Amino acid sequence: MLIKHVPDTFEKLSILGGMAGDDILSHPGSPRPAPYSARKKNPLPGVYRAAMPNGKYINLMRVMFTDFCKMDCAFCPNSHWVPRRRHAFKVDELANAFMELHRRHTVDGLFLSSGVAGTGSKTTERLVKVVEIIRKKHGFKGYVHMKVMPGTERQYVEAAYRLGTRLSVNLETPTPEMMRKLSAMKDLERDILAPMQWIDSLTRAGANGAVGQATQLVVGAADESDADILTRVDQLYDQWNLKRVYYSPFRPVRHTPLEEHPATPAMRGHRLYQMDWLRRVYGFPVNELKLAFDDGGYLPLRHDPKTTIALENMDAFPVDVNTARRERLLRVPGIGPVSAQRIMQNRRRHALDSWRDLQAMGVVRAWAWPFLAFPGHRPPRAKQMKLRLSEERAAPALAPAVGPTLGQTTAPCGLAASCAGCSMRGAPGHPG
């Protein structure tokens, strides 16, 4: 006799919690968060420790409502190309599972995603109903990140806005032409950019609802350049005030049209996060960021964008540490926002004239010495220094381009993990 097995809620959490791993939760540039179950003796599927925008961590239930998807995205393990059994929650079932974990103090928030089952509007409506139950029936007031499905009509976007803490629509690729390479069923303007614009208009209107939106790009799937990505990212931050853009390096998936396409190096994603950090936090203008790209429009993997820009502007260095304004100090590799602030505070009391003092403030001497000047230290001439630095920084690139891990002895910036004030200090993924 053939007995059909119907998975229970715990089994669905095991499956659909794992499938949600393609949506990034961690700080940009940092490794993806380890499942809560990996650190506990009793497995708890679907529970992840995620980094929040304020630098704190929160345990979230990260789960898909369903892994069924009618879409034909050529890179996605949930697309209709992949032949496997699919699963789905019922609305009440998922809401009750979340509240049970919350009552046990296992999770403090929810990250809710889904495949597109039926239409984008119908799927988003189901996600809204899940959040509506936990908000209105159970009184949950904590963090909820909701995915808005491509092609969702405005009424459902507005409903998601009223209930979610943060919303996101996965952009996937920068331009409509590139989207046509990845999917014949998605229209970038109609299905993705339009809902993103609606979310932006709701946020600017100041109504009670989500505090902002984010998005995600699959890097390398459509053979886009890093310059293509910067152009789109600049528009998102400048016009729609996005809180965060995430970069997910492409990984080939069996049975999909791109299963033979080469994987994108993890270091390329990390370089994009560094570029993003310079654009969003350091305030580098786009015309300055463009100096970091090579002739093909890509960020070199050998050294970070800030160093590349500095090498292109050697005539602007050295910077006098005792007189330079904050924006000039931030152009120096090895100086971040924290160390720049400390320099400005300390030099009001006395002149800074030793590396010992600067290192105590968080400046990384190994990176900053060619670009800084103070009494007793002046680096060599610019042209000679540029040649020397280019030669010195070529050697570490022979190491495999792998993503950073918190336990490594070399930081993502290429320095020792103890570099408390390097040029990317404060950037997500940096151990300092």
C-alpha cells in the first residue's frame, strides 16, 4: 500500500526555512548568519541570527510561505525549471508557528518571503494575512520584514506597507534589457520598479507603516558590469531613499538555464559592498567612485575601491593630519569615520606628531602611511609611491577570492583582523 506522507509544521519549517536562505539577512559584506539550530543542541529550523541596521543582532524566523513559483528566473532554485516536490504553509499555520516561537523567546522578529504562487498580488495578499494575524490577533509589535512579490498591485503594496516594518522587492538586475536575459515573464519597469516607487511614495507621505525598503541584486547572472550596478544603485539611493541594497553573488543551480554559467567570485560581491559603503556612508560622489572601475567597468579584486581611488588621485596626497577637513581625512585608506572623528577631537588639544597616537585613535599605519603627513613624517613623491603601492598590493591577490569569515586571520580589507581603524572600519563584515 502506498501511504502519502503529509509534512507537519516542523517539517515545513525545516524545508521552507532553508529555502529562504537565498534572501540575505546579514550585514553587507559579512558572512551569511549561521542558523540558530547550528549553535544549539535542539535544532530549530528557520531561525537565524541577523544583523540589524543599528548594529545589534536579532533572532528572526526566516521562512518562505511557499517554495512553489511559476516564474522562469534563470538563476533561481525555486523557479519552475527545477523539478522537485514543493511545499506551502496555510496562513493560520505559519502565523501560529511564529507566535509559538516568539512566546518561547526563540525569535524576536519575522522575515517573510515566498515564491510566486498564482499571481504576485495573490501571493502578497497571503503574506499580508499572515502578518495581519500576528499583529491584530496576537498583538505582536516587533520587527517584520515582508517581501513584496513582483507584479503586485498597489492595493496589496499599501496593505503590506501598513503592517510591515521593512519591505523589499528583489530587483535582481540593473536594467530591463538584462532582466530579459534572466526572465521572459518579468518586466522590470512594470513588475518591480513600479512597486518600489509606490513604497517610496508611501514612505515619503509619512503615513504609519514601514520605515523603509531594501532590495537585492544577483551579481553576475546577467553579465552586468559593476558600473551598471552603480548606476542603478545611485538612482535607488538618490531618488527612492532606499535603506539598503544587498548583493548576492550568482551561484549556478542545476536544471536552470544558467546551470553552466560560471559562478561569481564572492570577493566581487564584497567589493560592491565596499563601494556601496563609500557611496552611502562616506558620502563619496558618483564621479569619484567611477575612478575605482577598470576599463571594463569592474571593480578590481586586488584591492578595495577606496585604495584604488586614492591611487588614481595620488597628486591630492599626502593629507596633513593636523589641518585636513573631515572629508579629506576620509579619503585616506586606513582612516574611517570613527578614527577621523578622534583625530579632529584630539588635534584641538595638541598637534598629532606620532604614529603611536594615530594608531591609538584607530588609524591603520600599514594603509595610511603613504597618504598622511605630520611633523616627522612625509611620504615619498606621489608617482614613485603609486608604482610601489601597485606592486606591493598585487601579491595578496593570488589568494583565492573567497568571502570573509569572522574567524579568519585576515580581514576583508586585507589586513590583520585586529586592524581596528582601517579604511573600511565600521563597514559591515569588517571584524573591527
